Amino acid sequence: MRTLKEVLKDAESRHVAVGHFNISDIAGLNAMAEAAEELKLPVIIGVSEGEREFVGVHEAVALVRVVREIKGIEIFLNADHTHSLERIEEAARAGFDAVLFDGSKLSLEENIKQ
């Protein structure tokens, strides 16, 4: 299976997007996985800090990993809208494929510094 970096490079070269959909429960994950499987397209599942509080950091990783293995699809997990280095490290160590730092509530200077 390709890595997320490989999938994104391929999409860029073909001038297409890779869908990113946030979920907060298993029903949303299953819907995205079924659509990706049916369309034979990779998909990125996002969970924000709030969604990770609800779903669980390790649980989100386990759920996506199981779907990936059972369905054999390219499904990736992004720690969406993460506001601190500690939370980024937590997601990365848990096995997320990508993280997104969100410094939107910081001043411009602090955002750049972070």
C-alpha cells in the first residue's frame, strides 16, 4: 500500500484532489470507507482535537487501521486542527498519518514562531 505522501504526490501530478472528511463516530468512518472502496479512491479521515476527545486518539488510529486492513483501501488519518506541539506529538506517536497545526487563535507573530 502506498504512503499518504505517495498518494498526494500522485494526485498532484494528475491535478486531482484527495478527499478529506472529518468524522466523530464509527458511522461516519464506515460511510467514508464504503465510498472510497466503491469509487476506488484514496481518502483522508480527519479528527479534530474535539473529535479526538470524543473518539479517542488511539481508538481513532485503531479504527482506521482495521478498516484499511479489512477493506484493503487507501485510507489515512489526519490529526486535524491541532493547537499545540504536545497534541501533535501525541497524535504522531499514536500512529496518525498526518497532523495539521492550527495557530489561528494566536497572534501572527506567535503563529509564525510556533
